[in-house]
Amino acid sequence: MSEKKKNPIAAIIFMMFVIILPVMTVVFSKLGLDKHKGIRGEMQFLSDSIRVDFDQLSTFSNASLSNVGMLDKIVFAVSWDYTCKDQMNAVVDSLKAFRNNFNTEDQGKLLFVVHTEDFSQDSTWSLDEYITTWKIDTSDWKFVKGIDRGRYHMETAKSCFSVAILDGRVSRKDDSGNYKNGPLLCDYYDLKDGEMVNTLLRHLAVIMPKKQRKKIEWKQDEKLY
């Protein structure tokens, strides 16, 4: 009886499963997810899964601010005490300049939370007037009463340009409801330091893409950072 003729298609499929797919998996792990492990390791608080509660904060102009409202947002939090009074314009300009690094869709994912003292005793101070001058949208900028850098694990000596970054996004796989306890604290940066701003941009390039989200997010039983 003659030997059966080999099917070339079957041979190709066999080669794909035995050789090509394993090789592609290794390459992807090195150039894909592994590429970002070092960056995630740089971000100080990711491994600790620290969440910051915003539900009880008092805001100016009765602005709406809640943990649930931060879902799917990247939060930038800054603190302005009275010593920052003359630097506020520069801080806002820095935040605007940073925001302009992103396209319109991604800009909509950014939320700015400004903790500030009540300067009402100063006749030259009017938050509403400043907001008008700065030409900012109060749906994307929230002003909170009082200074509390400790909630972000920031040193009290941090400058007016120090910004804490928090991640309020979760994936469809996370049904733990932990986002209701507040967004996840990532790290803090100095917007006056050009090198640190570039570092922040690299970090956000890992946090923001939806396609990478399931690989880097915090889960109840597993920390994937």
C-alpha cells in the first residue's frame, strides 16, 4: 500500500503552532507588556494600591465631586496655600500646557482638582474672577476648600507646582467596586521640572491606553503593576 500524501496546509498549521506562535509570544512579552514593567515600577504608589477618598470634600461653588464621578478619569490634584497666591497663574499655565500634549479625546479623560485656602479675607482675591481669567471649564476643573497634602502622601514642603496623579479608571473585568472608595494614587510630580514632566508623560502613556488597561490595572486579588 502506498504511503499517504502529506497535506502541505496541515504541515503549515502544525509549524505555526509548534514554532511560530511560541516565538511570537516571547517577542510580544519582551516588546509589549515587559516593555512597561520598568516604567510601572518607577511609579511610587502603584504597588501599594492606595485609594484617595473624594466623597467628603467640600468644594467652592458647590461643585460636584465624588469617587464615582471620577470613574474613567485621570486626576491631577494640586494644593495652593497662601504662599502660592502669586504663582497660581503659572501653575494653571503649566497644567494647560501639559494637557495640550493629548488629543481632544484624551483631554476629556483628565480632571484637575485644586485644593486651595479661602482667600476671602484678601480683597484682591475672587476665585470666580480668576476662573474667568484663566478661561477654564469648571466641568474639568474642581476647586476644593482647604489644604491637605497628607491625603496624597505628599510632604508638606511640596511646591505649588507639585501635582498628585490618581487613576480613577477600572476595566469591565473588575467587579469589586473598589473604585467607589476613590481613585488609585499613582505618584506625584513637579510640573516645574522639565525632566519630571517628561517622566510623567511616559507614565501616562502606560496608564491611559484602553488596550493596555487590563494588563496594568489593580484588581482585588491581584496587583498587576
